[in-house]
Amino acid sequence: MSNSHPPSPPPTDQTVLLCGAQGFIGQALAAQLRLQGFHVIAASRSAQNAINYAAMRHTSDWLPHLQNVQMVINAVGSLRSQPGAGGANLETLHHIAPQALFDACAQAGVRRVLQLSALGVEGNDTDYARTKRAADAHLLRLTAQGLLDGLVVRPSIVMGARGASTQLFLNLARLPVLVLPAVMRERLIQPVVASELAEAMARLLLSPTTGVVELGGPVQLTMAAMIASLRQQAGHAAPVTITLPRFASLASARLGDAFAASPWCSASLELASHDNSCDPASMAHWLGRTPTSPAQMLAAILPVSS
């Protein structure tokens, strides 16, 4: 549970080290933080002052990057290990490097640290969930010890034009016939728009709130219902939906494992097998208004084409 406080006004002169700034959510965060008056150091492998998470395994690796920094956001995340020489496995990406970053923050006196996690990591055995959960726990321990003012933010499914899952949903929404795993017709999600999540996180960053904050949209629905809603918003008839047998669902996920860029894989199937929902009041509170509902989602994520 978190210590809840109302939204705070924007800052005037705060520097934030934003790790994962080139990611889908990281880009939305960088834009929102700058809009609210933060100075953002956008850290990523492709930034001017590049930070390769695969190599940031020790406290000493992070200390030079924390000079003149008042706050840190870790928005680095990947559904699976990154291939190639410059990539990193999930243990390094989600656990070892963030743990070193949090320890460095405690050593450097950078008290305010926000960790972007995800709903559903508790009670889930995927490498994604296990490694995210480990970093969350370390930040919360340092906070309990009085060394940091740490906050773990766990959103439900995040929707936006640059999101791989969103693109999968949009592609499926173009089909008149949907053949979906049973879990996509059974388990609940609470989709949130990336820009609204970023706005809520910026307010959370300035608040004294610590602990875990779960953020979800105003409506709980299945993935199948979300896809059907996107199709309806685009002006198409309701799709015919067929349930994929379990063995075929597993086979499709394993096929996705062979393609690094695919958002559908064994990890996503396991994550989708659990409800991804929470109390919607939290998101409305930190956003300061009712978030976009699934029925208006298409216009929010693709305003030009809608």
C-alpha cells in the first residue's frame, strides 16, 4: 500500500535522470516531465551520454550520472532478454542494474526514486515478473530503511501509438474474424493511455507518496472486448471471435518466442493468464480527472487517423 497524497503543482527547477527515455513509456514520460518544468536527462543506449544497462551492474557505474540530479525514474523494461552484443538479459536489465542504481541513489543522497513496474508481477513466474519484482522489493527495502523515498508504480496495459501491444491490438482489430487464446476472452485488463500515465507519474514524482501505487483505467474488460471496441471505434462491424485451443495457444506463443520483436510470446501468454486490474480510483486521483475509457481509446492513441 502507498501513503496517498493529492496531486502536487509542477516544479520550477528539478533535474530528473530518466532511464529508458527512448522506450515507449519513457518517451511519453520525457515529454510530460519537460512540459511540467522538469529538466530531464534522458538516459538510454542511444542518448548523447549513452548508458548501456547491460554494463551498469555496480554502484560505482551509476554515481557519475547522479551529479546535480534531484530525482530518478527507472522506466527501463523489456518483455524478454535483448539479443545481440549490446543487449542484456532480463536479470541484468530488470534486477542487477536497477539495484545498483538504487544503491547509488542512496549513496549520493538522491532520495526520490520512482520505479516503473507493472501490474501482475506478483504471483507470476515469468522471468519478466520475477526480475521486475526483485528490483521493486529492493527499492522498497531501501525506503523502509529510511535511505530513499522510493515509489513503485504498477500500471495495467498501457496504450499508445508506439506500443508493441497496442499495435498488436490494432492489427487484430482490422480482422473481421478473431482467433484468440481463451485467456484473452476471460482475463481482465484496465488499459491506460501512455500520455495520461505519464501525467499521473509526474504528479506522483513530486508528491511525498512512497510504497506501491497501482494505476488502471476506469473500465475493466477482456483483451477480446478491447480489440472489439477498437474495431467498433474505427467504424467496423463486430468481429466473429473464435477461441483457440490451449495447445494451439501455446504453439502460437512459442512461435512468437522465435521473433524478438513480437509482443506475443510465452511470457506474454503467461502474463495474460492473470487479471491485470486494480482500483480505478487511484488513476483518477493522480491524473486529476477521469482517465480515457476504452470506448474512446482509439481517438486518444491515434488522433490523426481516427
